[in-house]
Amino acid sequence: MPEDLYDRYQVASTAHRQHHATCTACTDTSRCQQGQRLFESFTRLQDAYLNRQRSKRR
């Protein structure tokens, strides 16, 4: 399961970066609706992955 979470986190990161690189409406400080959705998905998965990593170190 941890690998699955890591993989989903990486896929979300790639999707967000690719969208940001091609979307003319997205900037570093504001995002279009799709860009916001991709960013939120990425940050949610990143937080879950990092929290899991932290809990393993305790």
C-alpha cells in the first residue's frame, strides 16, 4: 500500500506540473479551475505520503 500512495502522489505531481506548464491561465499565485483541482489533489496526496513517512520514523 505505501508504494501505491507514493505512485499516486507522483502521478498527481506530474499532472499538476504538466498542466501548469501549458495552461495560460495558471500562474504561481492563481490557478484555473482544473489547475486548482490538480494542485489540491497533489497537495493532499503529498501530505498523506509525508505523514505516513513521519509516522514510520517514530
